[in-house]
Amino acid sequence: MNEFNVTFEPAKIEVLDREKFEAQINSIAQANSNRLVTIDSMADDKKTRAELRKLSKSLNDEKIRIKKEYNQPLTEFEVWFKKAVEVLEKAISQIDSGIKEVESEQKEVRKKVVHELLVELTTDTEVDSRIFENFVDDWAKASNFNDIKPKKQLIDSITYVIDGEKQKIAEYKANKDTISNFCFGNNVSDTPYIRMLDSGKSVSEVMSAISEDVLFEKQRKEAERQRQAELEKQQQEFETRKLEASFNSAASVSTEVIQSEPEKTKSSPDEEIAEVSGTEIVQKYRAVIEICFSSLEEKNKWKQVMVDNGFEDFKAKEFGKI
């Protein structure tokens, strides 16, 4: 197209009686610049202030009117120009839309190539290629491709990120095994501590938590063992007192002591026994105690009490007599 030619004449703004105007403004300003405001002059001062503000506004309004008239040719030109080039902007917009559509299609092709690379490089590994989806848009930039062929720098970048993920998985498995083995050695479940690891806690923090929990459980079990032992002791003492009380109330006891004659050479279980100790004859007496029980179970309990209280030398046949 031909050159866009516009002619215009710069406008000239001339202030008539410029010096007179400036002198009037200076005179008014000087007359009021050194006013001393007092309580007595307050009313006149407010009136003067209002008049000066009114004068200032009227002068500014006149300046705005002159500027608007001065800019009128420019405003008219801008309105005409915008309308004249509107069809050109529409043509540009149409082409731009077509370019963006093609670029979008090309990017989708590059993204597909990136996805294929991810699948290829994570095959036979424990890495899930889908976790890198947030990187795909950046990797699919045109600068990373020669047409639709990925550049080496792109392949190296993807490989580096995948290797980093492999290392994370290996570290996680090692940390998990460490936690599981430590839990197994302390006979506790590793499930809550694996959850701690998964939530972002470091392995040292998890191990510290396990140690604290194990120590607490040991202390709790020891306290429980001592409490149980005390309860059993108290129960045993209670049963002993109960049996003794039952024995005293249920059994009727009669004793008969038969003194043997010194010259007798044979004695019955109820007779006295003479033993010689040196040249001294020691007389011992045997007492037969008849005990009646209300049941065989009560009798057996009494036997056990006797054994528990130091009468281990009681013979079974002697028990049988009771």
C-alpha cells in the first residue's frame, strides 16, 4: 500500500495580556499570603478562603476548556483511524487463531512423544510414569524438539528426573525395612510407624517414636506385673485367713493324752514314748487330734495350708488318718 500520509498544523496557544494576568495573580496571592488568622478574624478569613478557591477553580476550568478544544482535531483523527484499520485487525486476528490452532496440534504431538518417552524410560522399574504429568507441558516446548524428534537435552532431562524417583523409592524401601525389622525385634506392629513414614516423617523421627513407645509399653507391663503379683499375694493371704476361719468354726477338736508307764516296752500311737539321751530318760507324748470336716474339699484345703505353713514332713499315710 502507499505510504500513510497525514498533514497537520501545530496549534498555537497565545495568552493575551500574559504579563497583566501574572501581575493580578501575584497581587492577590501576596495580599493573602501573610494573613494572621485569629479568633476575631475567623469569619472574614473563611470568606476570603472561599473566594480564593472559587477563583482558582474558575481558572482551572478555563484551562480544561482550552485543552479540550485544542485536542479536538486529534480526537477526531483517532476515531477515524480506529475505524479505518478495524478490518485489518480482524484479518490479523483470524490468521492468529489459525496459527494458534496449528501450534496447539503440534504441541499435542510433542506431548504424545514425551508420554511415550516416559513409558519407555520407566518400563521394568517401580516408577509410575503418570507422576510426571506436571512436567509434560514444559518438556513439550518446541525448543526441546527438532520438528517432532526430541532433542538429547530433553531425553537427558527426563532420564535425570526418573533416576531421582528411583533413588527415592530405593530409600523408602530401605527405611521401611529398617522400621519393620526394628518393630519385629521389639515385638510390635510396624503398621502405624510405616504410616508415619508415609506422612513425611524422617526415618530417625520414626525410630525415636518406636523406642519411646516400646519403653513405655515395657514400663506399663512391669507395673501391671507388679500389681498382679500384689493382687495374687493379697488373694492368697485372704484365702488362708478364710480357710483358717472356716477351719476354726467347722472343726471340732478333742484331744486325749495318755501317759505311758516307764516300764512298758511297747506303746500304741496314743501312748507316751520314752527315749534315752545319755543317762537321762526323756519322756515324749503323742497327742491324737480328731478333726472333722464338712467336705473332702475342705479337708484337702486344710492339708495344703499345713504344707504351705511348713509341715512338709507330714506323710501321706498320716494325712490319711485325718
